[in-house]
Amino acid sequence: MSGNRSAPAAPTAALLMLADGRFPAGGHAHSGGLEAAVAAGRVVDTTTLEAFLRGRAATSGATAAAFAAAACTAAGSGSAKTADTGRTAELDTEYEARTPAPALRAASRKLGRQLLRAARTIRPAPALDALAAALPAGPHQPVALGTVAHTLGLGPHAAAAAALHDAVTGPATAAVRLLGLDPFAVHAVLARLAPELDRLADAADAHAAGTPAHALAAPAAPLLDIFAEHHATWEVRLFAS
Amino acid sequence: MRPDHDDPETQQAHSHPLPGRNAGRLARIPGRPLRIGLGGPVGSGKTALVAALCRSLAGEVRLAVVTNDIYTTEDADFLLRNGVLPTERVRAVETGCCPHTAIRDDISANLEAVEDLEHSLPPLDLVLIESGGDNLTATFSHGLVHHQIFVIDVSGGDKVPRKGGPGVTSSDLLVINKTDLAGQVNADLAVMARDAEDKRGDLPVRFLSLVEDPQAHDITAWVRERLGEDG
Amino acid sequence: MTQGSARLATERAASGAGRPRTRISALRSGWPLMLRATAALAPTPVTVWAARSTEAARVHLAAGAAGPLGGDRLRLEVHVGGGSALVLGEIAPTLLLPGPHGAESRLDVRIHVEPDATLAWLPELVIASRHCRHATDVRVVLESGARLLLHEEVLFGRHGEPSGRYRQRIRVETVHGPLYDQELNAGPDAPGWDGPAVTAGHRAAGTVLVVDPLPAAGQDPGAGDTEGGGQPGREPHRTRPGHAPRPGSRTCPTAAREPGTALMRLSPDSALVSALAPDTTTLRRRLDRAVAHLLRPHDQDPAAPEPLGV
């Protein structure tokens, strides 16, 4: 039988929809620190963009992936109907501790609220209602992403992959808009980053279930924090973060 | 975070087959404000019209404004500087270089801003959502607004209505602004009115000169009618 | 390979009249981590802050050997007893060196600050020399009313050499849960660490974390409290009138004027200063300025802009 040839494929259509930059959850208005990096003269071309994205993926991307994966697993645990919101709230608190910049905390909660709002219309699910009830100020974006991924039938690895995809494609798109970079050259950068993103998604997946929330990854990106705080004080900016 | 489309009838409406003016109309939810979008090209006078509406509806309607300026707070600052609305009644939404995306393809930041205003200033009767200046193809999603006003001005030439585009053809109200300048730019208002009617059928068109009519009486009256409807 | 474990504890001394004092109740060095009780030197903003309600004990850490070297396992435990105050300094910078077999060196620091106690921990610069492989793991638990000032600086490689592998995790927990948890990764194993998202080639990085939940002495602790708490994602918390200066603010001039520095509020009672600089002198100046801003005397209007800029 053909079924013996390979394991059942992981769902992909829902992952592609969720990770698509056109998914209406407000990500298009965020540059992931790229606008400030451009203004500081730190990102000027595809070479500096690649270094920026590599660092972003390994720091805030890896943190987002770890928490998206863990939140996805938490949403699937507990009883059949109710997600493990205790664990989810703990993840949210731990993510907050890993996000020292108030501007980035605010951006993450805003994106989390927006994603949750979109998802509750697109695919209503008890886990989403439970998340909204557990975190009335809005969940952090990776926590929302992991929970939404679960309700779309995706697993922690997919949730982590979506988080990492978002972590690099947001700034990459912003670079095309802000610097007028050749979109082919920018996508060549993204293609080169792909193996690293897969490696980071594997690492996030490995800690999605058994690892206590306090022990999850916490890689720092001092410059992204500093950029975010400066950006938030600008009177004129094109991106929300 | 409250889903905006929780009404099953709204879901039905979204699958309306006609691409025309009533397709996917956003249903009014009792107790929540009417949302009117104002779109149109850069410099056509959207912000000045919003300011005029705020002034003429003040004391009568509890209203708030969401701006989508390309430069974040420029329009919001205009409204604040002119003393039209207090700070807490104006929210600016960043659009990441794509003002049309924020009002059409991905409306979540605007929905967030509306909900934020509703939460912080209950109750509200009306939220005006001003788009960032864009081009003739930019229109509001029916998921974001109940009605939309498209603002063009005579200085773009009297061909603009003929060029059409979804803003001109299907907005709920077309405003042709700055008619006091028509003579100076050789724009023929009669041509514009005729072309607009060709494109819009029985959808309304209003001429406006805020120099001559700072209260924008016609537009204010149209907004009042919308507020009076059950939705 | 060296294994050393040092332990330090303080307690509030029973005092008749006058200001309460701090007694060192345990001071156990573990070579090469040598602890020395030291006399108070000229007051600094930090020592004045630390001794706000209790005279602070002063201890310095002195390295009894070079390194840590690869393979070393070092541990420092600090227990600040209820109501006592401790200023823990260091005699000299730490030079992280590779060991003979490429093994990782480790420094684990466990800090417990009991209710209403104060710790100012001011380690000297850490230098991640070429080919070093080191991990520092700092865990701080703050009980109710505990105050903390934690200052750390790292230099990525000695002059003209690339950085070795360096990891430093700092985690601070309060009675409200985790407050801060960040791991800085530098060197060959950390993708993009010297790129424009992380350090942008700056050779020096540092942070100062301040937790200070106490209102200033003699001031009304309740007046004008407008802070929501539990409303992350909303407007930043505002300074409470009648309180000690709350650490950090989005509008702080430090953030606006210093290119490589940000002063970030972590909670209503805590703030982080994060700075990057091309050299350690500039780094120290940026951090010191921000700390002076955070710890400035409480009789100044907390909302008044501070002339921090150059």
C-alpha cells in the first residue's frame, strides 16, 4: 500500500496560510526593528540586511519560535475541550521577561491581540476564547501564534517555523519598501537563511513539551531593544515597530 | 480581540455574489459606533473634511477619529493642532508604507484602534477612519467600515471622475472638493458631475469648498442620515 | 580544571539607637573566588542608594588566579538577609581564557535577597578573549520589598582580537514572577551576534538592572498612584508623584540622546539600562550617566528632564 511508503505528511496548507504575509493580522505595519536600523545607517544593502536577519532570527526569532512551539503544545494539552491556560499564561509571563524593551512588549501584545482577533473570526475555537479570557490585555504574539497554530491543526514545529518565517520576512519586506532593494536579491538572502531557520525551528520544537517555561531560550538582542526604544520616540515613522 | 464578524448574518453577507455596492456590507452591531471611512488621493482634503465634520457634529455626536497617515501622526497632529478633537479621541495607525493595505487587505490594526477607542471612550456614536493618501484604487474593506466617502478634488483635473476606479465608482458618497479652485485649474464642474453620474449611477455626489462652506453642510447632512439609519 | 565555590551572607545587625547596620554573617572564599570585607570608600550614587535605610556592608571579590580558564567550574552564592544591605564589588576585571582542551568554563551565581534587603552588585568588566569558551549563569531571587542594582559589562575580545565564545544569562525573579531573563550570546557560535540586530560590531556591551519598590523615605507612598500594573501593551507607566523616582521611562532623555543606550522600564518598580559602545570607557560613561539618572536624589522632581545629553 502506498501508505507504507512514508509517514503521514504534516499539514502544510494551513501552515502556508498562517505564515503568509497576507494573513490579515497586522504584521505588514511592523518592520521588526528594520526601520530604525535603516535610519541608524546600520542596514544599507543586502549584505547588511542579511547580517541583520541572521542576528534577528537567532535572537528574537528563536525566542518567538520557542514560545510559539510551547504555546502550541500547551493548547493541545489538558482536556479535549479546554486548553492548558495555566501553562499558556506562564509562557506569556516568561516571554514578557524576555522582552525588556517596553516598545517591543507593546508591539508584541498588539500583534498578539490582532492575530487572536483575526483567528477568532477565521476559525473560531474554544482554545482561542480561553486564551482571550486568560490574558485580557492580549497575549504576546508568539503565544497567540502557537495557540492559533494548534487550532488550525498544526504542531509545535510548524508553529515555530511560522514564527521564524515571520521574524525574517517582516524586516525583509520592510527593507524592500524602505531601501528599494532588489526583491530578488532580498529573497536570495531569505533562501540562504532557510537552513538556519529550519535548525532553529527544530530546536524550538525539541523544547515545546517537556521543558519548563522558565528554562526556555532567552537570547538577547541589545541593539533591537535600543532601536525599538528610539523608534518609539520618533515623531515620524512609517512602521509601527 | 472581540471578533467583529460574530453575527452569522454578516457571514452570509460576505458571500454575496455581486461585486457591486452592497456586496459584503458590514452589519451594524447595536451598541457599537457607526464607522465611516474617508479615502482619496493625497492632498484631496480628507483631513480638512474630517476636521470640518468633527466641528459640525461636535456636541451632537460622540465621535472619535482613526488616522492612517503614511507618516503616522501627521494627520492626527493636524486634528489636534486645530483643536478639533482632544488627544484621547484621535488614534494614529502606522501603515508600513502601504496605506491601502491597512484599510483593505489587512484591517486588523484599524480594528484594534477602533476597539481601543470604544473601550476607552464609551459610548461612541461615530468613528471616522481616514485613510492615508493613496491612489484612485484604494478603498476600504467592508470589514472595517459601514460606509465610505471618497474625496477627490478639482485640482487633479476634471478627468478624475472619468478615470473611475473603485473609489469613484462604488464609494457611498463621492466628494469633489476644492470647487473654489475650479476656475484656476480649468476644471469644468459640469463635466465632473456628468462623468461621476456615468460611473456611479444613483450613488450620491457632492461638491465641496471648505473655503466657502467651512461646516461642510452637505457632507454633514449625509453623515447624519447614515447615523439615523438602523443599519 | 578548577572548582571553586564561595559563599557570602549578610544580616541586619541588632541596633539600639541610630541607623540600622548590616553584619556579614558568612564570608567563605573558595579559591579562586576570594571574598574580602572592605572599608567604605568615597560615596557614589550607588552606595548612597544602597545605604538608603540600612548601613551597607561592603565586600569585594578578588580572583586568586587568572581566568576562569576553560574547564573551570565556579560558583558564588550570595544571601542578603532581611533588611540588610550589601555592596558587592570586584577588585579587577575578569579575563576569560581558553583551557587546554577547549572545555567550557562556567560561573554560576545564585543570589537571594530577602524581604526589604538591598544588594548592589558591581562586578568589573569581563573580557571574552579569543578562543575562550565561557558561560555565566546568574539567578537572582528578590523577595518582597527587596532592592537590587546589578551592573555588568563585557568586552568582546582584547585589543585587536576577535571575541571568544561567551554566554551570559541573567534571570531575575520577584514575588510577582519572572522580571527579566536574557542571555547574551557572542562569538563564533552565535549567528549574527556582531551584526546590526545584536551589537553591530560594538566591542563593549553592558546593562544595569535596577529594582526599587520602596517609596522614598519620608514621602507619602500612596499619593497619585495612577499605575495600572497588569496592563502591558498599554501606555508606559507614569512616575508616581510622591514616590522615589521610578526607574526608567519611555521619554527619558537617555534614550533620546544617547545613540547606543536605552533606558527601559521593566515593571512599575524596575528598569534596565542597556548600552553598546565602541570601547569600555564610552560604555562605562553611558551606563554611569543612566544610573545617575535612575538614582538621582528623590527630592528632585522625577518628571523633570535630566540634562544627560552631551
